[in-house]
Amino acid sequence: MESLGAELVNITIPHLLEIHLAHGIRILTEFGSVWEGEFFDPDFNMESNTQISIALGRTVTAAEILSAGKLRTYAMHKFTRDYFDEQKLDAIVSPMLGDKVPKPASGYRGYGESDMRKVYRSMRFVPLANLLGLPGLSVPVGYEKETNLPIGFQFLGDAWSEHKLIRLGVCLERSMARRRPPSENFYDTLEKFL
């Protein structure tokens, strides 16, 4: 990105763990309310991990929901004021995933797996866009050697800055050598347009 003219600025996001917890509370309460009918329907087949998430969401108190909302408001002001307005950032850049895709535990088929540490490590860069409603763009930048799974680069922007993110994504994609994924089952639907 620097070779394309970007100026990189390191930032520290305070209270990131608390912001992630607010995101978790919001997601769990949505699960608990949206899937309530299916949760109590004995004929509705639901994975154990989903049942746990719904049950947890149904235990969240009004005070916890209000606190999560206050953290969301704090974070929205922090990003808009401190990063995008004062520091004049066009985007916050991070990996798309926070860790390699974990291998499932043995015996998970038919039962699912519930491991919040794995989920948090993998998704640690996602909650900001999701909780704050900020636009984000993921650009594929390569493939893991061991698994051949794609690696993504994430741009997170201020509200209504989608045009900036798309320009950044196009610049990054054009600067990289396009490499086909290591799979004979891959078909590139965009190849003839690029």
C-alpha cells in the first residue's frame, strides 16, 4: 500500500475488549429474540451450539443491553471524531481474519462445536464494522500454504465512505499478481472483466 502512495499510521483502539463484549451481547440478544419460537418448538431441529447461543441471549438483562448500547455510542464517536475526522484517516486496515481458520475438534460432525475462544480469535477484526455499522471491504491477497484457504485484507471506513474503500480495494487488487487458487474446482467469474 505504501508503494502505491498510501501513508500508514499506527493507531491504538482503546477498550477493544469491552467493545467486543458489547458486540457479543447485541448478537446474543438478537439470537434470543429472533429464534425464540424455534427454540421452544420440539419439532425444530437445532444444532446444540445454536441452542446455547439462544439460551444465553435470553438471559441478558436490560441493564446489560443498555450498557452495550453506551459502549457502542462511545466507540462510534471515538472512530468518527478521533480517527476519521481528527487524524483524517481514509480507512483502518487489518487482516480479515485474526487467526488461521481452526481445524474442528474431532467428533464434531452431527453435533457441532462451541468454542468461543476460536471464534473470538478468528473474528477479532469483524465486530467493529458489525457493531458500529461502518462499511468494510475485504480484498483477497493470497492463500495459506497449508490449507489453500484464501487470506483477506480488510479496509474499514467511516460512514458513507464506501467509494473510498472501493478505490483502495481496486488499487490493491491491481497492484497484486493475480494467482488462481490451488484447486481444480475453481472457476473465476471475473477473469474476463479484469
